[in-house]
Amino acid sequence: MKRYMIFILICLSGTMLSAQASPALEFPLPQYMNPFYDGYSRNRLDALSTGKGGTGIAQTGGVEHALINPAGFMPENSMIYLEMCIKPPISEIDRTQNQTYAVQVPFGLAAVGGKLLEDLYGGFSYSMPKSLIYYDFNIVMNQGAYLLQRNPTYMLHQLTGTLSYQTDRFGMGVNVHNRFHYLDDVTFRNTFDRLRETNYALSPELGIIYKGDQIGLGATFTPELKAEYDLRYRNYESVHPMKASGGISLSYGRRIFNAEAEWEQCSAMDDHYDDRLTLKGGYEIRIRKYTYRFGLLSTNSVFSGDYLLPVNTTANADTSIVWDQVPLGGTIKPNDQLFATFGFSFHHKDGIISAALMQEMLGKMPVTQINLSLGLNFSAFRKQGFLYFD
């Protein structure tokens, strides 16, 4: 009996030790590039897709569709497409400084493309998939006589080339993303330097689609990529995670129903992170010249817990008492998100005008996003009666 009691005590001790809080997170990437900030920094582009819960992977579309699934890139006409993405500021998710995140640039997407050969389509686009500015990281100096202000900024500028090959039932496509990760005012304790850095990364994305009479199936895959960022006071070595998505589309006359799932292996970046699973559902109906869209999108929190701000530990580190008032880090609360989405398009013989609204419903990270877009056929510029409305 005594031996059993000792065994039980050992098991209980092991359980208690494993239940202790894990060490605070040290960012595997520069701060605002980390995936738990994606809930605000990610811009969900393509107003047509956004209005129906971010779905569309199992459908074909125009030049705006390349970022949803390159295999579905099948514009009926050569077109230029422009889109704005507007997001009001929100409070920071750790609330250590009671400041806000904002997106300063409302521009989201510009794309051109069309048919190159009988079954081959091509296009080119510029987009901003992620953007975030933190207002403000402040340090009070000289007993309040001087305020040192920083606005840490992260913007992902993306130039994408798209090719797709189409048959009667299948489509295959590839996106080649040229990504420029722009960082400004990167936060480090014990230094007053203003760090600015732009890093380039090449990222391929593969897609496939099946086009049935009433059913469509689609999938995309982006491989894991090595990520290295040398920011003077710290060298970050991690990965940009692998991402895979798949979905189904059902058509009944003028009505289309979509259901999709997206998986991102964030755990490969750091042991503190969970993988991200995003579930999407969408519905659209075409009534004469108008299309109406509705959808839901849910995504889980990839991290909650304590984090540490990076510190300048070099020989020139500033160790003045000014830094005593700067927090060592913060605490991220669970931030699962559920979005309700609404969209609308007006179809004109010379192009398409679209709008979409996304509203987060759980309130942990209450993001609002508005997309406004205009697509114009190239042929419209060469004829009389351009943009004539009946």
C-alpha cells in the first residue's frame, strides 16, 4: 500500500509541474509579424470574396480572384481592378499601454489580367495582405519634460504574378508572390535607435479546381518558408508557416453556397503557438444586374499568455532609469474571432462595382473592415458610350 501511495504522489507532482505556466514568449519574428496580431493586421482582400465570408476557392473568377485561388483565375474579359480596404482603429489586444492599432493606408489591391492563349490566363497584381501601425509606444523622459514617441509599423507589400491553365472540368494555377516585409520603429528596450528594415521573400502558391455542372471543388497550398531577419540588436530565425485550404461550392440556379476550411501551421514558428484553423461559409444570389452576398468566418486564437519585449543586450545598450517605466512585456488574452460578412455587386457591361463589410461579433478583437472595389474592362476604353447607364 505504501508503494502505491508513493507512486500516486509522484504522478501528482509530475502533473502539477507540467501544469505550471510555460515561460513567457520571446517573439520568433519581429513583434507585429507574429501570427496573434493577424486578427487585426490581416487585410481580407477581394470584395467579392469578402462579402461571402472570404470564400470562393472552389469558384472561378476575374482578375481579383487570383489571391483566392490561382486555379480559379479565369477572367472573361481583360480587366483592371482597384480596391480599397478600410479598417477603423481598435484598442491593443494586451492593453498594457491603452493605445490603439490602426491601418493608415486604405489601398488594398490593384490587378490586371486576361486571356493569354486559348486555355491560358495570366495576370499581375499589387496587394497589401497585412498592415498595422501601433499608436503610440511612448517613453516619458526628464521627469515629464520630454516624450519619446514611437509608432511601430509593419506592412506587407506583395507583387504577384499569376498563371492558370483551364480545361472543361479542371483548372490549375500558380501564384508567385514577391513579398516585401516593411518594418519601422521596431520596439527594443534599452535603445533609442529608430530601426527601419525591408526584407524580401519569394513565396509560391499552388491551386487546383474542379468545375462541375452544380458542384465545384478547390484547394490551394503554400509551402513553409525560412524566415531570417537581422535587426541589429537581434537576429530572428524562424519560418513563415505552411498554409493549406480547401472548399466546396454548390450552385442551384442563381444561388451559390460555399463551405471552406483553411489550416496554417503556426506551431512550426514557435512551441508557444497553436495551429490556426479558419472555417468559412458563404452564400450569394444573382438578381438581374445585382449580386448579394452573406457569410460567416471563424478563426481560433493561436496564442494567449505572457510575452517579453526584445532587449538591446549589446555593449552600447542604454541602461538609464528611463527604461524602468517601460514594461518588460505584456499579456495576450484569447482572441478567437467570428465575423459576419455582407456584400453587394453591380454588374455593368463595362465592368463591376462591389462593396463588402466584415464585422467581428465576439468582441475580443472587434475588427470592422470595409472593401470598395471597381473593375473595368479594357475594351470599354476603346468604344463610345463608355460607362453609359441605361
